[in-house]
Amino acid sequence: MQNQARMIRDIEANVLMTRHQLGKTALDPRVMDAMRQVPREEFVPPESRGEAFHDGPVYIGYGQTI
């Protein structure tokens, strides 16, 4: 999925840009695998589906985000 691949690239780029603060150059491969596998669009309200793969919090209702 193109949006999901873009989100993964954005996350990897952000980790590299903040590596000095994070103390690492990559996230745990298990986390990245989960990010690739979980269909995020199924966990957001229909009106937010366009934002499901945004590299940031997405409101899912009840004062919660993913």
C-alpha cells in the first residue's frame, strides 16, 4: 500500500533525524513490522481514513488517538 509505505519511510527518516535524542538509528524491527502489517485505516473513523497513515496522532474518538 502506497500510503503505508510512505508512512514507514517518514518514520524511518524521522528516527534518523532525531537519532541523537533517541540514542538509536532505527526502531525495533518488531515495531516496524507491526506498522507494516496493521491496517490502520480500520482503526479510525471513516472521516479520518485519509489520515490513517499520517506519521502522527490521528483522532479515533473518545479523546483517543493512534
